[in-house]
Amino acid sequence: MKSIGRLHILTDVALQTRFSHTDLTRYAIKGGADTVQLRQKTGSTRDMITVAVEMKALCAETGVTFVVNDRVDVAMAAAADGVHLGQDDFPIPLAKRVLAEDCIVGGSASTLQEALQCLTDGADYIGFGPVFYTMSKEDAGPASGLTLLAQVVKSVPIPIIAIGGINHTNLPAVMNTGTYGVAVISAVCCHDHPEEATRVLRAALRPYESAR
């Protein structure tokens, strides 16, 4: 199984149209991301697979973990390193059965109960949030805050990846909860210089990686 990574960059072409998924993947990798996730909510499956294969190739060249959001079929077709599943997506236990044994399966949670259910279902990591208010996800619930994030970290013995409104200025407060890593969308995708934005996040994250 590939490393889950601590800095997850989710590529998105709905929030912005300046950069393609492939562009964002290149910038994220150059900036120091260790996990890149394809996030595409609309469009044809065929086109999504084409993009996923391109992203997988870029990630494979550099040892970066490649994850597909929501779509188990696309993850399988592109031989992705992992898939990330929301509460209403493909069931985690079934994904563990149909995907390769070494494929990472992540789950989304916004409450402690959901996080514990992801653990029970067999998730390899949990994306928890939104920690702060975010407009990047239309279906995002209210901000959970740092106190609940810290409670989840203490209660769930698998890596927790915090997501939702995270940027380089509030990243230290997020990491001080003990969370394993962070995931961002708009902080990189909507930035004028995605590579530099990723590099700044990596630099902010580095002290917490070396401390553990």
C-alpha cells in the first residue's frame, strides 16, 4: 500500500477553469504534495478515466500517491493508488472487496459518529471536516471546528486528514490537534500560482512532520 501522505491536494476544475486537472497535478507535485486527489463531480466517465490515467502517470513518476474521489470505477480503470468515498458514495466495505488489496480506501466524516463508522467499515484513513467554513464543497456541512477535530484524532486510531477552509495561516492550529495531515482544494486550485501555494503549505507542515 502506498503512503497516505500528509499534504493532500484535491484538483478541481469547477471552482476555476484556468488550470486543468493535469496542470494542477504537475504544480502540486512540484510544490511538494505527497498525495493528489482527482475531484470531478460532472462529465463523462470516459473523459474522467483519460484524465485519471494522465494524473496517475505523473504521480507514479515521482512517487506521489494518486487517489480518485468518489468513483471506484475510475480508480480501478486508472489503477489509482486509492479512492476516497463520501458518506453517500460507494460503501467502504464493498470497495475493500472489489479493489486491489493494496488500494487505499479513505472515508469522509463530519462527526465523531461518522468517523467511528468509517473505522468500523475498514477505512484506511478519514478525511474529517469541514474544519472551517468553506465554499469549495456545495454539500459541506457547518464547520466542525478544532475542538471536535482533536476529539476525533484522540478517538480514532487511523490517520485523520483535516479538510475544509485550511490554508497556510491556520494550518499550524489544525496540526496542533494531532491530526495526521491536511487536504486542501481552493487554497491551491484557486491560487494564481498553485505550485507556490503548495510549497508554502508544505513548509508550514514540515515542523509537524519532523516532530512525530
